Amino acid sequence: MRTGIRTGRPFQRRTELTSFWRARQTADLYGLPYKIFIRSAFEHLTRGGWERLPHPNQLYAKRHLEQILVASAKYWEEYKHSLFGRSFSHLPEYRAEAFCSFPAQMAHLECVADLLKARPIPWAIGQACVIDRVISPELVLAQFGEERLVRARAEVAGGTPEPIVHFGSDDLLPSCLGIPGALVPTSPECGACPTIDLCSRIQALTLAMMKRKTGSETPVDERRKKLGRERTRRCRERKTLAATVSLATIEASSSAGSNHRLGNVLQSK
């Protein structure tokens, strides 16, 4: 009998951690908030006749994924338009004073701008520009005009803006910086990132250190190849042993048959 996610310390098994990680990667790949993706998947599967709640690995299974993504995208669109303030990140890294043109910041800014274009309400513009500061007044002025900006400021005049957080020079660096395999210079994301040169240097140092310690720049691939060679060697040994045993059996059977015929000849004489 299969059980659900166990209580207690999480990820006691490696497969459990992998399932959660891949489900998260799937939501990230399609730009869906985790709670939207999970809720849509659960609702879609249970409405389809499932009597038990799905496991994490079933949220990204190929046979269900397309339908889950369609349901998630529809729900996400409805959610964004009904709850504007919860449709974007409120982390200080995405505020106007922290903007450094990182791809993630650019994508977030584009998302906020699209939300405001869909519903150019002065209160929403003022909330995003003055209170949350996830879009700059200059961009609001360019997109909606001076009159709309003045009205937006008036709408939220009594509100309390988010506090300004001062970041150090290293605080805004992307989490993928220097990770082997993450840097793809030809990709639009890496090409637009202002830290691409630093990332390239750090990745080279990381790969060199990894090669010194493990003998390879791709130790996971090397281990996979080694295990594959071991499986091939064991398979060949089993086949050789089976062939040897079979040959010995044939020879023993042939020898027994010859002795039996010889015994018959001697008895006839």
C-alpha cells in the first residue's frame, strides 16, 4: 500500500527530494507560482476521478502535464486580474532602487507593466509605483502619461511606502553565478546579464578546482559512465560464464553418450 508524504523530517529518501525538486523545476520552467501550479494540478487530477491526492512526481508526469499546465495558466490569469497586489514579488531585490537590469528583474518589471496595462487603474499604478516601488515613475510616465501618474500618486497619498533596503555590491548577484553548466553565453538570459564576464571567470575557476579534486570537470557524468562500464563488464562475465557452463554440459552429455554406446558394443560381443 502506497502512502503519502510522511510526517517528520522531510526528504528522508533521495527519491522524495528528487520528486519535489523536479516538480519545482516544472513550475519554474513555465513561470507558474508554486501554489498556483500545485493547486491547479490537485484540482485537475481529483476532478478527473482520482480518489487519492497525487504524489509530487505525478504533478509533472507526461501523461498529465499538458492538461495541468493549461489549467494552471488559466487559473493564474484569473488570479492576477482579481488580486493585483499578490500577483508580483514584494522582495526588495525587485524594487526600483535595487534595479540592475538582471534578467530576473527585467522579467519581473515586464510582468508588472503588463498587469498595469491590462488594468490601468490609478490606485493599482500608485500601489506599484509609490508604495511597492516595483516600477519606476519614469516608466509609468512613459507608459501611461503624466496625468495618470499624478492621479496614481493622489490615490495612495495616505499609504506607507515599503522601507528602502540598502544592498551591498554582492547582495544582488544572481544565484546561478559561476555554477558549472548554468552559463550559456549564447542564451538571451546570459547575454543580457550584466555579470556575464564575472560569471565566466568564476565558472572557469570552479571547473579547474573540480578537475583537480575529482579528475574531471563533469564528475557526475564520469561516475555514470563508470557505472555503465561496470554493468557492461558484469554482463559480459555472466554471458561468458553461461556459455562456459553450457559448453561443459554439452561436452559432458556427449561423453556420457559415447560411453553408453561403447558399453552397448562391448556387451554385444
